[in-house]
Amino acid sequence: MLKIEGLVTGYGSIKALKGIDLEVPAGSIVSLIGANGAGKTTAMKSLSGLLKPESGRIIYKGKQIQGLAPHKIVSLGISLVPEGRNILSQMTILENLEMGAYQRKDGQVAADLRSVFNRFPVLEERKNQLGGTLSGGQQQMLAIGRAMMAKPDLLLLDEPSMGLAPMVVADIFKVIKEINQEGATVLLVEQNVRQALKIAHYAYVLETGKIVYNGTAEEVAANPRVKEAYLGGSKTTV
Amino acid sequence: MFWQQLVNGLTLGSTYSLIALGYTLIMGVLNIVNMAHGEIFMFGAFVGLLLVTHLKVNIFVAMLGAALTGAILGIILERVALRPLRRKAVSHLAPLISTIGVSIFLESVALKLFGPQSRDFPSSFTAAFEFGPMRISLVQIFILAVSFSLMLVLRFWLAKTKIGKALRATAENIETANLLGVNTNKIIVLTVSLASALGSVAGVLVGLSFNAVEPTMGITMGLKGLAVLILGGMGNITGAMLGGLILGIAEVFSVAYGNSSYRDAVAFGMIIVILFIRPQGLFGSRDQQGGK
Ligand SMILES: Nc1ncnc2c1ncn2[C@@H]1O[C@H](COP(=O)(O)OP(=O)(O)OP(=O)(O)O)[C@@H](O)[C@H]1O
Ligand SMILES: [Mg+2]
């Protein structure tokens, strides 16, 4: 469904991505893991149109999409849940969700709102409160719910577990798995490697702008270097 | 006396609010001060005046013409002075300077086209009504009705419509809005043209109210609008509406109960005092300057 070839993206003279190749088969969960500053967010921003790649290609459903503006990429069926969630804090929870469906013209928006509320009842209870009043975990639910309102074929998630309590993290991963089972393809950026590899089918390891290792989630989890660097002391990643 | 002055103050203040809303919308979405807003306001006044005097249209058509002219000027302003600077590594003062450039240009064009002298704004309604001790002219009622309706419609539009919500989302976080599928460039053009259309209509109202239109009117009124922008809390719509009314009332009362030569001193002095107490403005929150 998505294929990245030789993608280079930089900030001025700093190249944060030094030519990466990555493939996301339709229906799968692919996890992109790596340490702080590896370039994961840069990759997500390049995919969603926030950053213009310097070279390389992003092919989605057979079409080249690199360099398109973010709203054009949304209209192709790709939604990003950005790092830090970016909830519209001055708008209500309901308005945040409505904004998620901004480009939709089909008649299914109400039904999808219903299913977001069913999945996250707390959002319905608080639908008329401002986004800024939610806790971190609730904001992540809202961010995911908002992305689902666009009915994306490909969901990009940038560190959805960041800063959340372990219980909430487990919930979020469960929801990601469900969303995938309901048909969305998922590209998941995580530092919570253990959990990410549990739900992913394939994984790519990114180090300072380069893919150093990739394979099925089991292969990656069994790789000695990955074990040492990301799954090492069982307490560093839960 | 008191009620009379209050009505006079509200009338004047409602035009300030309208002008300030233009600054506020642009500040909210783009985080910049549009220094050409006063001149767009002045152009609106002239277009309204010319439509009334030369084409003999009624005042509503004249306002519509002014609004359209304002919207077009806004679109040009965005193209010429704002868009080229966006997402470039330029100082955040650059748009301030480029809009000052546009304001100087517009004022010179107005001087060439319309001449330096002040012109009368003939109004077809000279009637006035007595309410007890109050005397309210039809012009005042007209100004109050037009500016309050515009403010109400704007509020409703921002709160309830899809595009209004997209504008608010863009104002809060342009990147997020873009990621949700909003064509933020279109929203920016819409914002600048809407702000300019409101400013132009305000120009017609002020022309009517003072019965005078001149090329330099944009500077004084522009400054008042800017003061209201800051008073209201940089980018806050409610703040701009109330701030304008407060400034208008303060001015009128300082003339009525004090000395007319201190009119602006009192009004701006009051703004300084309010800002001492609430540096973020009436409705701005501390961490939220510039609508971010
Ligand atoms: N706006 C920027 N300007 C300059 N350099 C940047 C910018 N954003 C990121 N970088 C650099 O690019 C590299 C990759 O950053 P990126 O945010 O993509 O990493 P990441 O893998 O998402 O890290 P984290 O896990 O901390 O979110 C880092 O070295 C970072 O310092
Ligand atoms: Mg990141």
C-alpha cells in the first residue's frame, strides 16, 4: 500500500533521513522503532506532507505523493496522529472530532462519530468541554478518534504511548490493534519497542536517519542488537 | 445626559469594534499585525462615498461595494505582502514592514485619486428620534444596527459553520488544521479578505458618522483599532468587540464630562491602566498571546 524509496529529508544542511526504504503492506501494522533523534518524526512528517523530502519517492496506492501538501494527502486517505497529539485545546471535543471529518462528504460521518464514542465513552461524556481540559491519555484517545473520523486507509501514529501511564498505554495499543483488524493499515512509530513489536507484523529499526534492520516483528524482536539496544534491561521499556 | 452619551459612545465604539475585528482575525490566524488595515478601511469609506454620490445607489449597496472592494484589496494584500514571506526564514517583523509598505502605497493612491481634502458624506437619512431626554439620530441607529448585526453574524459563523470552525482550528494551530485536511492557504486568504471587508464597511459607517472622508482617516482609526486589538487580548474576538465599545464610551465620556482636547489622552491612558492590571489584555490568556 505504501512504499518509501531512498527518502532523504533534512532541516537545512542537517539530513535527518539519509535515504530510507520502507514498505507497508495493505492490512498490516508496521512499526518504525528507534531511539530519540533517530528521525522517526521526520519520517512521519515527510509522509504526511508537513516536510518536503529532498529526494526519494513515496508511493501510495501506486501514485507518487512526496511533496504534496498535508490536506491533499488527507484526501488520499492518509491520516497522521502527530507526536504530542496536537489537540485543538480551544475547541470542544466534539468540534475536534468534527474537524477530523473535515473533508468527508459521505453520509457516514454520524455513524463514525457513534463508533468513536462507543470506543471511547469518556469522549462522549465530555464532548462539549474544551480539548485542553482532557488528561494526556484522554487527549491521545481524542487524537486517535479524530484521525478515525477521516476514515483513513492508512493511519500514521507517532509515539501514541508517549507520556502515558502503563494502564493507558495498554488500552491505546489494544485500540490500535482493533482499528487495524477493522481494516485500516497502520504505520506505528514507537519507543515503547516491546509493546509495539507485540502488535506489529513487520518492523523497521531506524538509527540516525538510516534503516539498520528490518523484518517480521518476531525476527526483529529476536535480533540480538535490537534486544540489547531496545529491549535490554526489561525495565527501560515496559 | 448620561444615557445620551452612552448611546453616542456605543455608536462610536461599535465602529472601533468592527475595525478591531479585522486586526483580530488576522492576528488570530496569521499572528501578525496588518498595518495596511487602516488604509483598507479608508478605501472602503471612499468607495462607499463615491457609490453614493456618483452612482446614487442606496447605502446598503454602497456598503456591499465597499465590502467587495475591501475583500479584493485583502486578497491582493495577502498575495503581495504576506504569502511571499510565509514559511521563509524571515524575521517575524517582515510582514509588519511589508504591510506598512502596502499602507503607504494605498494612502498615496488615495491622495492621487481622491485628493487631500476631506469630503462630506451625504446621508439620505437625517431624521432623529427623541426618547425622553435622549436624541438618537437615524444614522446612529443605522450604525449600531449594522455593526452589531455584523458582529453577531461573525460570531455565529465562527461558532457553528464548518468553515468558521476550520478558521478557528487554523488560528489555534495551522499545522494541525492542515493535517486534518483543511486547506490552510485558502483559510488565510479568506481571513484576510473577510477582515478587510469588515474594515471597509466600518469605513463607510465612520464616514457616515463623522460626515467626513479623507485619505488620512486610516491612520487615526487604524491606531484606535490597534489599541483595541491589544486591549481585547491579541486575537480574541470577544475582546475586540468589548474593547471597541469600551474605548468608544471612554472617549465620548471624556469629552462630555471633561475636556475634548484630552479625548485621546483619556482613552489611551485608560488602555494603559488596564494593561498594567491585565498585561494579556481583557480576554487574552497569559500563555496564549497571538491566538496560538
Ligand atoms: N526543526 C528542526 N530543525 C533542525 N533539526 C531538527 C528539527 N527537528 C528535528 N531535528 C533533528 O533531526 C533529527 C531527527 O529528529 P526527529 O524528531 O525526527 O527524531 P525522532 O526519532 O522523532 O525523535 P524522538 O524519539 O525524540 O521523537 C534529530 O537529530 C533532530 O535534532
Ligand atoms: Mg519523534
